Amino acid sequence: MLVFVLAIVLGFTLVITLIFYFSYENDEQSHLINQAEEAAARLDGLNPDNYIDYLDHQLDTNIRYTLVDPDGSVLFDSSISDVSELENHASRPEIADALEEGEGFVRRYSTTLNEDTIYAAVRLNDGSVIRVSERRASLLSYFGGLNFPVVIGVAVLFVLVYNLSRLVTRRIMRPIDALDFADPLENEIYTEMQPLLERIDEQQNRLKEQNEQLAKAQNIRRDFSANVSHEMKTPLQVISGYSELMKNGMVNEEDMTKFAGIIYSESQTMRSLINDVLLLSKLDESIFSEDDSILPTDMFEVGMRAKSRLSSLAEERQVSVDVKGVHGFVRGNETLLEQMALNLIENAIRYNHEGGHVIYTVSLSSAEKADGTEETSGPVDTQSPSEPENDKYPEVIVSVEDDGSGIPESKRDKIFERFYRLEKSRSKETGGTGLGLAIVKHTVTSHGGTIEVSGEEGHGSTFTVRFPGATEA
Ligand code: ADP
């Protein structure tokens, strides 16, 4: 502000000074010409013999009068007593002009002196020429004379502007310093600040949201840990209770195998609980080792493998398992996808009745069917796991249908929650952890898919999973 104001003031002063100087110079010029004409008029009214006498008695000593004979020799000069020493003036431009045209005017700039001289000459009736001249300050000395007042003015201005800009800055900053960032849009401030405040508000809202999400995640984690400890407690109590009895020799021979069996099945429960918890936390952190690479995975093959791994359970429960449909490929983690199929089929067997049926089906969403290339196996590209989703490939739909107990409509969302069980006793007695469907849902969403349950209560249920499709290559 200071530099700006000073530059403007100095520039302005320069321009104004120039304007004044030149208008003053003009005035001087016409004034001198007037004086020359006046003197000429006076002299013309006199007898030429009285010219010198008249001129000698002029009192205005600032003005120099010179009388020049028509031949150019100087007859009189008010500033020089012995005119005979002066050279002939006929060639002086103002004299030459006056001799020729009646009037002449000239300004001689002096580079050394700080003065200019201006001359005005008028021809008299008898042919001689009267010249008046005046010395005046040159532009340079005119400016020189201004130096001091300008320096004083600039100093005063400096102090003034300096203090004023401080004052103004402080005034402008006061409402900004007082801004309430807790509620940015509530501040009453310059409209120029509004976009900034809006951005701050936006950012704060985003931050708030993130904090809420973080708190929620923390809560879920805390609940989860509490649940895990709680779930561990029962089998541990059973195990330590029965083993204590056995240790103290309080169990007779025939009960021994039965108690050992109880201990075994409880430890199995703990084992699967630990496995599930570990898998879930791995999913939560989404850390998988290098060899858990993303591959196009054939969901039909996955179903076949899950079926064979569950064959003994199916046999024990007298439930048939069928794998049907096409070779649909899903880009993803094969181990997790197989775990998903395993959990869904296992549930369909466990929550079924003797003689029940389970059907695992793979299908493609559109008429555009996979063209049989899945039959030939070739090298698989693992380089680009995050290749943008290609709409060209049809969705892969995996459904697991059973004719078991079914799930009431109101509970269909809940069953995917961690540790949620419809019938606690039945789940436990069949070896459930309450985490299976939570793992399934996690796997499905992390593969970009969706899962839903349908069916009629009491007449079985169908779990339908939809994945974005991929080719074998
Ligand atoms: P669990 O280890 O108890 O099976 P899940 O998360 O796999 O835990 O399932 C949660 C609950 O959903 C189960 O306790 C059960 O009540 C219900 N459920 C899951 N699958 C089926 C199914 N196919 N038929 C009926 N109920 C089911």
C-alpha cells in the first residue's frame, strides 16, 4: 500500500509540475511580447532622438531593453554601458525576424546556467528594432527548487500512509481473526470470504463424517472382541470342567470316552471359532499374503470342491448336495471364494432335515453365454488384478438352495451380522460359530458382488450371490 501510494503521489506530482511549468512559460512569453509591443508603441510616439533617453529611464530593472539600428549595430542596451563593443546583432534570429517581418521571438536555453533567456523584438516605424529580454529559471532549476517541499511532502505522506495502512489492515483482519471455525457458515463477514468459509465447512463436515465412521468401526471392533471372549468362555468352561473331573479320577471307565468326546467337540468348536475370527480380522484389514493372488476363479469348480469337502457332513445328515450350471469365472481370491461356497453349502446342510436337498448352481446373467473357452485351460494373467470392470462379461450368479427350515423375512438382514443366530441352541449343537455368513458377506462385497436371501419360511431358503464377470484369461 505504501509503495503504491507513494508511486502514485510522485507520478502525479511530476505530471502536475510539468503542466504548471509549461503554462507558466506560455504566460511569460505572451507577457514579454506585450511588453515589447508596448515599448514599441511608446517609442513610435517619440522623436527617434529621444529613444535612448526614454529607454534609459525605464525603471523595471528585470527587463533588459536593447535598441538595434536597421543595419544591426546596437544603439542602446540597458545592461551594458558601452555598446560600441557589442557585435552586430543583425544575424540574431529575433532581430532578423523583426527586421524582416516586424516581430521576432526567441528562447535560448542555457545548458550550463540554470536560466533560460527569452527575447521579444519589434520593429519601430523608423526601421530600428526594440528588443526586450528576460531571464527566467529553467525547467531543471524549477524542479530543483521543488526538491525540498517534495521531500518533506513524501516524508509526511510516508508516515501518514504507513499508519493508515496499519490501521486499515488491522480493521480488515479483526473479523477474520474473530472467525468461529466451529460453525463457519454462521459468521457474518465479507462476501469475498464466503467461498473460503464454504470450503472450510465442507471439509469439516467430511472430517466429522470420517470421525463418526471411525467411532462406529471402533464400536464394532469392541463389540466383536467382547463377543469373541464370550463365545470362547463356554467351550473353555466345559473343557476345563470335564478334564478336571477326569484328572481327579472322578470319572468311571464307561463315561471316559463320552467325556473325552465332549472335550474333543468343544475344542473343535473353539478351533473353528478361532479360524473364523482370524479370517474375519484378515478380511477387515484386507491384508492377504503374496500367494493369495487375484485370479479368474471358476465358480463351478469351487462348488465341486466345496461339495467334496462337505461330503461326510452331508452323508451324516442324510442331505444330498448337487452342483449344477456353467463354468462362470469371477476375478478374485480363490481361497476366500471357496470358503464362501463352503459356508453357504454347510449352512444349507446343517439347517436342513434328514432327506433334504441342497442345490449349488452357477449361471450367467445375460443371454450372452460364455463361449465354451472355459473348457481349455491356459496360462492365467495375474498381472492386473485391478483391471477396470468390464461390462462386456455377464454377471456370474451363484445360488445355494435348500429345502430346510428357512429364514423368517424379518431376520434376513440380521443373519449376516457377526454372532447372530436364529436359534442359538441349534447353531451351537451343529457346530456353528455365528460368523459364517458375516464372512460370506464380507467376501462377496470385497469382490464387488451382492448377496440376498429368498425363500419361504419353513420351506427352505435360497442364497443368491452376484459377481461381476470375468474371462478365464
Ligand atoms: P452359524 O455358525 O450359526 O451357522 P452363520 O453366520 O453361518 O452362523 O448363520 C447365521 C444364522 O443364520 C444361523 O445361526 C442360522 O440360524 C441362520 N441360517 C444360515 N443359513 C441358513 C439356512 N440355509 N437355512 C436356515 N437358516 C440359516
